[in-house]
Amino acid sequence: MEFVTKDAKRKWETFAEQAENDCKAGSSSSAVKHCRMETMLQECACTVDSAVQQWKKSHAAVNDLSRKQVAEVEALVRTAIENNEQHEVEVASSRAVAEEDTTNSSKDIAQGVENLLEKAQKSSSRVVSMVEAHFAELQKLQESHSTQATGINMHADKSFQTSYKDYEPTGETPVRSEPNVPSKGSIESLRAMPMETLMNEFRENHPYESESSKESKLSQIPRLPLATIN
């Protein structure tokens, strides 16, 4: 019994000593871990403080940058709006000037066309009146020519059939006839004027007409052939 008691006491002392050693070791380990935890907690607090400071600095920098960018964007937008307004004013002014120029040009063109039409009508009326006058002169010339040709034919018939006919023997002594010979002046009066003189006289009577228009108008007027007159 005493042996069991001693053995139990020894085991209990060994266990107690083991427990005390373990408790001391655990206490030391807990103290070390607590120290490490406090150190890490202080490091975390420092890191958090540094992060907070960094965040505040970053936030302030971002705010400053945002304010600067907003101010720059507002300035750019304001400048763009002013430029657009100025461009609108310039475009409106240019459009008004262009419309006014177009209106004036259209009026000038219309007035020019009206003036040209009026001048063309006046020129046409003058040309028509001149053509009518020339046609009347040509008709008079044709009538005068026909009258003179008829007179010439009559004088020729009278001359060749009465005054200068061939002698026919009748067995009687012919009576001396005195031929009515026209004078040199009357013969010269029947001679036609040279063509150049007639053309110069025509130009003097009609100075405002060109030679080409005269020839074209004379060629357009119908005239009878001279064979039917002569």
C-alpha cells in the first residue's frame, strides 16, 4: 500500500511538475505571442494611419485635378459656344450679303434682258421700216424702168417702122423725107448712169445700212426678168 502511495505521489509530482512547466512554457509563449500581436497591431495601426493619410492626399489631389479639369472643360465649352455664335453671326451676315447680291444681280440681269428686248424690238421695227421703204423705192424703180422700157420700145417701133423703114419701090419719085434725128443731148439723157454712181447715190440716201444687209435685202425682193420687160 505504501508502495502504491509513493508511486502515485511520484506520478502526481511528476504530473504537477510537468503541468507547471507546461504552464510556464504556455505563459511564456502567450506573452511572446501577445507581444508579437501588440507589435503587429501597432504596425497595422501605423499602416492604417499611413493609408488614411495617403487616401486623404489622393482624394485631395483627385479633387484638385477634377476641379482643374472641370474648369478647363468649362472654358473650352464656353469658347466653343462663343465661336459657334460668332460663326452663326458671320454665316448669317454672309448669307444676307449673298442674298442681296443675288437679288441685285437678278434685277440687273432682268433689266438687261428687258433693255436688250426693247433694243431688239426697236431695231426690228427700224429694219422693217427701212425694208418697207427700200421695197417701195425698188417698186418705184421697177415701175419707172418698165415705163422707160415701154417708151424705148415705142420709140424703137416708131423709128424702125416709120422713120427708118426699108425703101420699097413704087414707080414714083420718092418724096424726100426729113428724118427727125434726136440731138446729142437727148441721146445722152437717155444713157443710164454708171453703176458706181448709182451705188454712191444709194449709200448717200441710206447711210445707216451696211452693204451686206443691202445685198441680202435686194436678193430677197422678187423682181421680174428683164426679158419680159424688153
